[in-house]
Amino acid sequence: MDIKHIREIAKKYAPEQIEGCITQQIEIGKNICLTDETSEKIINELSKAEVVRELMDQGMDLADALRELARRIRLVQSGFKKDT
């Protein structure tokens, strides 16, 4: 996860704009939000930035929104760990 990209995108674009970039990337392979990565990585980072921006729009500051994103990712990942 490239926090720099996520932070920049979340600051610059509204959630609807980020969603549009995700759609553009899926449909035509290009978007205006993020262009310097592989298609899979672009969609991944845009999706994360969208979550961060939505949290910011709800009143959370950027640092807390990034922490919340990380917490959610860890929560999802922990669901995939096998019990030993």
C-alpha cells in the first residue's frame, strides 16, 4: 500500500471522483487520478483512497482516516488466517 498516493488522492478528489477514476480504469485502462502503476495496483489504491476520503468527509482528520483504513485492512486479513 502506497500511503503517499492514497493521501494525495484522498486530499485532491471527492469520493464520487475517485469512484469515477476506478470505473475509468476498469473500462478503458486509464484514469485521471493515478497513472503510474499497474492496473491492479491502481484500482487497489484508488479504492483505499475512496474509503479514506469518505471518512474525512464524515469529519475524521487524514491521519485518523488512514489509521482506520489500516485497522479495517488488518481486520479483513485476520479473517483469512487459518487457526493452528
